[in-house]
Amino acid sequence: MQLNDTQTNAMTAAGLNLIAQALTIYDAELKLVLCNAPFQQMFDLPRALVMPGATFQETITHLAQTGEYGDVADVDAFVAERVEQARAFAPHYMERTRANGRTISVEGSPLPQGGWVTVYTDITRTKQQEALLRARSDALSGQVIAHAEELSATNRELAAMNAALEETKRQLIHSEARTRLTTEMMPAHIAHVDSAGYYSYSNRQLNTVMPGRPADLIGRQIRDVLGAQAHDSIKPSLDKAYAGKPSIVEFTDEASARRIRGAFTPDTNGGVYILSMDVTEETQNRTALQQTRRRESAAQVISGLAHDFSNLLTIILGMQSRLGRLDALPAAAHPLVEGTLAAARRGGALLSTIADMTGARTLRPMATDIGTMLADLSVMARPTLPEAVEFRIENHMPDRPVLLDSGLVQDGLLNLILNARDACGTSGLITLSVQLVHDTWIEFNLRDSGPGFSPSALENGFTPFFTTKGAEGSGLGLAMVYDMVKSAGGDLRLDNTNSGAQVTMRLPYRAAVAATTGLVLLVEDADDLRALVRDMLMGLGHSVIEAASADEATALLANLPDIALVLSDIQLVGEATGLDLAKRLGPDAPPLVLMTSLPTDDPLFLDAQKRAPVLRKPFGTDDLTALITPKEIAAQ
């Protein structure tokens, strides 16, 4: 089913409004056919001049009278000259400085059927950047100076968007092509289904948002495309939209292990518009932040109780010790005294464990080789297992470093292995397998040959103090592992298999920076801090080139192809931040590491974690080494 004219015009207008440049289309009689919102905003035009049918002459007259071209002695003659030039329908490009001081480029191309497509681009920033490059030429290398003019020409070409203009001009002929151009630019799946659930429109982003789905959707049923599980997850919200009420839902797509957010908007013909986005990393960060806040709340309550109980236990231990030293104490009382002392010491150990759970802990992710970490884990775990209990490790991870807090991960896995040992008894099999799931999760799967989890353990396994080991268990082991996993933005699940129990631990996959030595671009606006970090990097064997702003760093990246790593502060002088620099980097750009002193719940910090590894200030050489150099390389 094709989009109707109203839908097409609305989506076309929305698409043109997304273009940063101002755009106009005039027909062969120089009457306005179409323009976007940036055109009206750039020249502050009244509504009558941006409506279809407004003449080119009226618009030029208005601009001349309002001072757009400066002082014009004879407005009529000026307008007549501009109209005559326009009727020549010759391609042209020009740059001019407006009365308000801003610089714009104007590029016009004639249409085959007569008329004009004209694009107006604000190139003030480009001109300022050129001036910045020239001003800093003494500090830049000879190579950058040699390429400065080449960069200026490239910037002008990019600002003018010649290629984009030609492509847009061809696509403007057909309204559906215009709509697709707009929707394909968005990092989301945009679609429309009719009242029977069949796709009548879709961009090509579904496979990006939900990997494994087909590319050709038109005419297919939404349940067949998404699969039963995903469709069942969205069906209540989809039905609500069919009933005329917009709705939003979040669900986990089991086929791809991604977290998806879907928005459903009813149309006037009984169908539904669908917008789907991948919010996996946002959900991971939100989970980690929620767990941190829960721990902080628990710490406030428990710290006071722990203090009081510690005082009471201290008194009990002291009094029982004195009682045990009394000569007149009957012999039968000594076992009672020793039992009381043992119970008090056990209570003290329990309080320490609770303090570890609720105390402040900062995750310290570092470049970790999974194979090396598992080998170390095996060395620690095997001596704790009976001889008849076999322990196997199956590593299916790619051979490249990842960002993990290896200490906490090893502690959590060792805790799970000890639980599996207790379930197996004197003999059995424990298997730990590790794999990468859809470039989203690192999945640790621990299976044992024991009797499996009881129904109550499956339901309450993560509840503090719940235990199936009687007096021998504290009920805090799984709770501590759960806390660690959630603090890292991951997930922990308990299941039973045909042969025993299974614990699945998923942690967010973050690829470590692959660079070891080479040229590093250091972006930091504080001179003293920049000098300190430069010395750290040079001490690690890197060469360093420096920038004080995101704009300066962008210029250097365009001219120095040998940069192996970018290390940038998030907060920088000027309008652009380290996050803006991250957005500018293309698929072939060098690895990026961001550094900041922002708190972990700051929106900029959470956004940064989605784009690159983050180094918390203050940091030392060891912290920097751990983040950008795998452990086995750093030890050489």
C-alpha cells in the first residue's frame, strides 16, 4: 500500500526540515514550489513569503528592504537585476557576508523541467575554523601547514554539500524518494502497518535495530517479520494504538539480546506508525545507576545497625573471654563459653560481609584478555574442589581485549563455582563457558551436575540471607554476585537443566582500545593537566600531538592519517565537547578514550559511556595503562 498525498507531503516536509541548510525550489515562472523551515528562520521571512506561489521578486524585495544586502540605493533596480539573473537559469556558487555578520554560501542548480533548487549554507564556523588554523600555524607541524589550504577547500566542499544537493535534487522529483531519504538518515526503524498488521511502508533500519530480520517488509505481516516473541511483547501497545491511543513499550528481543523501545502512533485510516530504537546501552547504564543508588540507600540503613551490633558483639566477646578465664568456672561451662565466642566471631564476619555488599565500590574496568583471566580463575578454583569433581572451561570469545573489572568478575565466578562444588558433593562435573552474544553481551554460563535449584531457590536465590545450606551458609553469596553484575549494567539468571543447575551471567561487551603505541592526539584545554597526561603517554611509548578544543582536534584528524588513538576530555573550551568530537569520528577513525571528573550519574557521563571507554579523573599512569593496554602486553 502506498502512502497517500497528505502523509507524503507531511513526511517530505519533516524530512526537509531535518536538513541543516536552507533550501528553496522555484518553478520556471520563479514562483515558490517548496522550502524548508531553516529557510524561513535564516532570513526571518513572513509566512506569506514561504507559502507555495510566493514569487522570487517579492522575496528579494522584502530582503532588500529589511537590510539583508546592506544599504541598497535603488531597491527596484537591485531587484530587477536579481530577477534577470535568476531567469538565466545558470548554475552558480557564491559566498557573501550578511548584514548581521554571518557568512553564507549560496549554490543554485537549474531543474530539467525549468526552475531552481537553491541551497543556503551558514559557513561562519568554517571560516572561523580556517582562521583558527592560520592563527595556530606556528604551533603546528610542517605537514599540517602544507595541508591547511587543502583542508579549507575540503571544508567548503563539505559545507556546500554539492554531492548531497545533486542527490537531493534527483530525489525531490518523486515524493516517496524524498520521504525515504529523510527516514533513512535516522538511527531508528520507521514503519507503517495497516489495520490488518501488514507493512505498507518501512525504511531500511530494522535489521540495524533488531538484527536477523528481513530487509524487504512491504506487504508482509508484522508478526511474521518480528517473530512470535517480539510480536507478543509489543502486541498490547500495538492494540492500544489501533484503538486510537499512542503508546510506548520497552522489551528485550530474545533473538538478538538487544533492548528495544517502540513507539506506536495511530493514523487517521486505522493504521499505526511505528518508531523502534535500540536502547541496550542506555538500559545497561540505567541498571548500573539504579543498583548504585540501591546500595547507597542500603548502606545508610545498615551502617548504623552494623555499628551498634559491632559494639554489642565486642562486649559479648570481651565478657565471654573474661568468663572463660575464671578459675571457679565449672568444667561443663567451658564448651558453652567457646560456643558463644565462636557465634560472636561468626556474627562479626557476617557484619563485614554486609559492609562489603553495601559499601561504596567503584568499578575499575580495564583492558582484559579473557583467556588469561580464565586461566587465573582456574588456578584459584581447582584447589578448592574435591579430586573427583572435574572443572572444565570453554572459551568461545574472540581473541581481543575487552573492558572488564577482572577482579570483581573473578570474585563473582569463584563464588558461583564454590556454590556448584557444594551442589556436586564429592564427585561431579562443573563447566564454565564464555561467549560473545550479538556483540552486546559477554555471557558466562556455569553448569553443574548437582540436583539443581529448588523452586524456592529459583525464586529467592538473589535475596540476601536466603540459603539452602542451613547453618553453614550466610545467604549472601549469590546476592553479592547479583549486586556486582547489576552494578556493571548486566544480568544474572538462575535455571535448571536436564543434568543440574545453571547460572547465566551477562556483562555488557565493551571492546578495549586496540592501540598499544603510536601517535596519540591529546585533547585537553587545561595546560597543566595536558602536560601531565602528555608525559604519561610518552612514558608508555607514544608520540603525542596536542589540541585544546574539539574543533582543533577535528582539523588535526583530517590532516594526520597516522593518529593511532584519541584521548579527549569531555568538557572542553568552546561550544563543542568531547562528545561532539566522538560524533564527528567516522567508521575508519582511530580509537577514542574519553576522560572526565563528572560524577557517574551525570547525563554527560552516561552519554559518554555509550560512545567510548571513560577514564575517571584523577588517574595515574597505571589507570591509563590498564585502559589502553591489555594486561599481558603491559607486563612485558
